Amino acid sequence: MFQQMKIEVQILPLLNNPDKETSVNKLVELSYKIAAQYLNFNFRRVNKILSSEELTLQELALDSIAKLFEYDSEIQLSQLFIAFRKWEPPVQNESDALKFLLKIVHSRVEQHISKLLRNSDPFFSKIMDWVNYAIKKNGYKKLSYLGTVYIVREDVTSISGKLITENDFNRIPLSVFSDKKNLIKNVLGYIEENLDYSPAVPLNQLIFRLKESSSSVFAVSESTIEQIEERDVESIVSSALEATFTKLSEYVTNGKISENEEIIFRKTLSDIVFDLRDGGMNKGLYKYFILNCDGLSMDVFQEKYQNKLEYLVRILKANIADELRH
């Protein structure tokens, strides 16, 4: 898999020469290739991100590794070289150097995927918050292995052995996820007792399963962190959409759009919220808009409607997030 990626150059000399421009450029190239391969392997998981953000896989790969090469003026090193110097155990040979680069790039890609999912999907974000809370409350922790974040028991110091595949994780019976109070315990126990895998739960896949297996979402009450509430998804998106329509009506009142254009915006926002509820936007804003305004060119959309729609979608997501907090 990733360990078998063919690397034609020696990585350790590059990492030991942070001031040499050719070393940095070569590490950027290698990191990009690793990120692109990782995203391609996880294409099903990132496909909606690519569509909603109107990105190519190659652009997403570049965005994912950008922070690794941000320069720290105080230390006078980029983040990749800072991580290299702090790595434990220290990198001693070429094999260690390859493992370091793979792990650090995979980890950055996973962090970037989670960030984009949080921004594009309020339900993913809220369930992520709930799971992170459950991890801390119940004595578990997160460990990263080859770029994937896993939930493990508190006494686990490193991940080893055979890890559960995405297909097998998706075959775990829904009943295992039904007891929210003992959710992590039950999933870890099922993997360990019924499947031939190490007891480690892939964090993002768990969130996807929780989204897909329930008509409700988890929300942590602000008044008491101990109380876990459930809200009906239909009620949440309906309230958020109506609040967004109120903002849309101001455009008509202020003469920024016509009543006919308001209808198009309403239909478009309704299409978008349907996909948000079902796992996230799966295409760009222009494609949503022309479903309700046939024949509109991209140029006209960008000139007249794009900024307004982008703003309304931000309002819609903020309204959903606000509903989830109540």
C-alpha cells in the first residue's frame, strides 16, 4: 500500500538540508505525490469535498501539504523540518526517513479532510464534537497511524497489527452503534471479539456510520455537558432553512434581486440543504443554481449570483450549527 510507494531519491539527505532550496523543492514534490496517492486511495471519502469545493484531487493534495512548508521566522525552519527535528524516536536511516515523511503527510491530509468536512457539513462537525467529548469522558484517546486517526484505549501507546478495513467497518451491525452511552466501548469490543483486527476505531469512519445509521444527531447541551440531547434532523434543517429564507427576503426588499430570482434562490437553497442533511454538498454552487435556472451561463452566474449564493450558504450552515447547539 503506502509503504510500497516507489521513491526514487534518498529522503534523509533532503531532510538534513533545510537551507538548500533544491532539497525543499524535492520534498514538496515528494509530499505532493504522497498526498495525491493517499487521496486517490480514499477517493470515495473525499469525493463530496472535491465536488462541493470545486477542487480537483491534485488541488486538494497541494492544499493539504501547504502547512508543512509554512516558514517559522523565529526558528527559521518550515513546519516539516521542525517536525523532523522533534520526531521520536529520531530518524536514523533512509527507512526511518520514508516512514516519517509518509506519516507526517498522511496526518496532514487527514487533518485537512476533517477541516473541510467540518466546514462543509454542520452535522459532521457536531457529531465530531460529540465523539471527541465521549473519548475524553470515557477514558479513551486518539492515535494517528499512517495518517488515519484511531480511537484506542487509554493504555495503548502505539498502534500495531492488522487494522480494520473501511468495508468491514461498514459491515458492523447497526445494533452495535445503538447504545450511545457505551458506543466506543461496544465498537472496540466488537472489533476485538468478532473480527480479526486490532482494537482501534477509525475516527472519521465512525462519524460517517453515525450519520448514516441514525435519523437523529448528537448534540451536547451547553447548559450541562453531561446531558446528551437528540434533535430530529428534519426539524433542524427546516428551522435553519426558514431563517435563511428570511435573510433572502431582505434581498428582495432592498431591490437586490427580483421576486422571480428569489424563487430560484429558494429552490437552490432547498436542494443544497437536502444534500447537507444527506452527507454534504455533492456539487459546486453553479451546478446547484442552474438546476433551477436552466440555460444560465457560468459568466452570468459569477457576475450576478455567485457572491449572494455563497453568502446565503454560509448563513444556512451557520443557522444549522446554531440549531444544533439548542
